[in-house]
Amino acid sequence: MAVKTKDMKTLLLLRHAKSSWADPGRADHDRELNRRGEKAAPFMGRYLREQALIPDLVWCSTAARAVQTLGLLGRDFASNADVIYSEDLYMAGERVLLESLHHTHEDANSVMFIGHNPGMEQFAQALFGGGDEVVRDAMARKFPTCALAHFEFDVENWTDIAFGTGRLIGFTKVKELQAVKIGSE
């Protein structure tokens, strides 16, 4: 693992937790989390705190399930991070996500996006420029709900980030975190 310098930027891509399909008449944008999603997000929040991955800034889709996921990560994410709620992130593709990232203020060294597939998965794949190939392959097979891709970029400015320039540090599935927690009790 490289030593983190002032010119290093960290990007966390989090797919929202599992959403409910219980009300077929509800608009997709307004769908909330189901019970599984409500239980998963706090696990991911705990993991992020344990790994010292509290972002300086969060970009969050305005979809109910994304906003709810952010709220369930824990208070650290609401109080320590600035949050930008953006309707543009709802079902956004990799180009829109990159453009949003380029609009991030330079005081933030660590940024999290909370959004949707297929955009989050495509964005993560497009950013990959190095790192663990096995982890990349796992991420390419499936980017499940409440999964987290962790990238670092050796740049000073967010506008310097381009596709193919990220170093994939890790890919964490909440299901694996829950299995460890359950297995340790």
C-alpha cells in the first residue's frame, strides 16, 4: 500500500442498500429500503468507521433508498462530512459521475458517492487503472447492494481524475461483513 500524501485523493463508491419492491405503484425514485437494506447499511457504516474511511464530502443521489442508506451509515457521516444531494446522480452513468467528481471542492481529500447500478459498477470499472486484479474481477462479476469500492488517486485536484487512473484499494460486500459479525458471536 502506498503512503498517503497530501496530493492523494480517496474515492469511495457505495451502492445503496437493498430496496423494497413491496409497492409496485410507487415511483422508482421514491422506493425505500427493505428490512435487509435497513440492517445492512449500519454494518457498512461500522466498517467505514473501523477502517477510518469517513469522507470529507458525500455526493448522494436524491432517491429515497440512497438518502436512507446515508442516514443509516451513522451520525459520523452526517456531522463530519458535507453532503451534496444531487438528482443528477439518480441512475447516473459513469460520465455524469465523473463530471460530478470534477465539481468537488479541493479541500475534500476523501469523497464518497452513494448511488445506483449499473452506473456505480460501470464507473468503478472505468476508473480502474491499477490495484488488485482479483478484486477488480470480483467487482466486475457483481456489485451488489451496499457494496463499497475504494479507490485512491495520486493527484492534487479532483479535476485531474480521468478514467483508467484509479488504484483499486478494496471492494467490500456488506454480506461478507455480516457473515464475519455473525460468525464472531
